[in-house]
Amino acid sequence: MSHPVDVHVGKRLKQIRTLRRLSQTDVARKLELSFQQIQKYEVGSNRVAASRLFELSQILDVPPAYFFEGLHDNANAAPSEDPGMDIVNALAAIQDEAIKSRIKTFIEDVSGLTVAKRG
């Protein structure tokens, strides 16, 4: 049985990897691992060591704390109740890159990320 923290970290890894439009293979190559290892991280069946988590944060351009954000908020939530992942999956399914880019810009504008990037 996977520990809930490992499952949460794995979900966050999958979320940011998908948002960055990287495949499991892309990330695995940068870490000199197999894509199967990334799969195991993402489902929480294998724990991500602190050093590996740091490497992932550099590759994915997020602070290491990103992987733990919302941990207490989602402690009792079922995996299907994560609207963030629903959005990520829906965005990844869009084939038209121009539309995908416009939606991404819209989300950044609404969330305030566009202003933060400029500032």
C-alpha cells in the first residue's frame, strides 16, 4: 500500500510534467532513468528521494515545495475530485496548439500568473 504523501507527490509530479508538455520518457532521460520509474513515482508506488525531488524541481522549473502543496487540503479527497488534474488532462487532450496556448494564457491571466511572470 502506497503512503498518501507518496501518492500526493506523484500526482503533483504528473500534473507539472503534463503542464510542461513533457512525456515520462523526456523526464526519465534527463534523470537517466527508465520511463517506468517515472510511472512508479507518479502513482506513488515508489518514493521519490529528496535528491531526486530536487532534480525534478530543477527540470520542471518549480520549487521543491511545489510537490507538497495542497497536501493537507487534499488529505481526504478522492483522486477523481482533483479539478486541477481534470483541467490538466483536458488541456493535454486538445490537439490544436493555438487553442491550447490561448487557454493557457487565459488561465495565467485569471490566476495572476501572467503578472507575476512580468514582475
